[in-house]
Amino acid sequence: MVLYPLRSIFAYVKYLNISERKIHRLEQELQRMRLQNVELRKHIPMDSVEPFTTPYELLKAHIIGRDPTNINGYLYVDKGISSGIMVDQPALTTDGLVGKIQYVGEHYSIVETLEHEGSAISALDIHTGIHGIVRKNTHLLFDFIRADDSISINDSVYTSGMSEIFPEGILIGRITYIGEPNDPFFKPVYLTPAVRINRLTYLYVLLGYRTDAIELNIQTLETSP
């Protein structure tokens, strides 16, 4: 009878640990399915029925620090070379894109996030197919959108796949404001990021994509006439 409360507490703590591991596995599987779904959509219009694989592997990394001079621009995570992380691998959560690996040490890495001034990512408006560049310049902008392009508030902006770093289909953010054109060619379009970086305690690093993308591009060039 004396030990019963302690046993109950230990059982509850064990239950929480198991539940947390299940949640992390589900998060990883959800993100893999989203990325694989994008790859599947690419193959649907094709006449080929050849099987294909998506080499997406997600590694969970906890945030162990932030740059005090740019608190949301750089994140320090507890995984590095020893875990298979390399420079330029994408960092994301189940909500969307966080950024990319900027530096790798043996047991830690630095993530350059969307909030870093000067970051630039090839992107498209999923509703209209209009392409642009998402970059941070005081505000998060969906840049190089023509003044006569028809885009709307709440449109979702995703990675376009026109990159050896970011695969297609990762949510970056949603359009929250469209300003008046500053010149005859382009208009300012502002985004709210899908991920609240200042609330993150962990993220996932997408392993292997960059290497596979480079190899695919080389094979394409070698087989081109």
C-alpha cells in the first residue's frame, strides 16, 4: 500500500515517454507521406508504370540554442556530422519549412531559418502556379510577383522544387497582405510563415535529398542529347 502511489507515478511517466515516442514517429510519417505525395503527383500524368522511390529520411533534432543577435534567424540543434547531417539539408516541422542547415559540427548544427535576413527560396503560389522568391527583408516577402498577376490573400505558398536544396511541396506560408506596386513591374506580397520559429523546441532535418538531387541532375545531363 505504501509503494502503490510510487508505482502509479512511475507507470504514468512511462506512459508519457511511450506516448511522446509515438507522437514523434507519427510526425515523421506524416511529413514523409506529404513529400511522397508530391512525388506521386509528378508521376500520375506519365504513361510509365515503372516503380519509383522517395529517399526521404527525417532526423529529429532538439533546439539547444538561439543566436542572441538574431534570435529567430539562427537555431542551434543537437545533431551534427555524427548523425549524418550535412550543410544545406532542409529543416522542417509538420507545419512547414523552417530553413536549411548552414553549419555542421561533430555533434551540433546551425540552422539558417526563414527569419534570417537575406534568405531566399524558390517558391510558388499553389492556387495559381505563379512562381517567385520568398525572402526576408524586414518582412517575409513573396518577391518578383508581377503587378498584373492575380494572387489573393490566404493563398498558400510552397517550395517549388526548382532547387537542389528544397524538394517541392513544403509549405512556406500564406499570403496576408498585397501592397500597391512600387514600380511598373512588380508588387509587394507579404507572407505569414507557416512555422512559428520562436515557439520551436525541436525540428526535423531532411537527410539525403540534396545528394540525390545532384545525382539526378548529373544523370539528366549525361543522358541529354
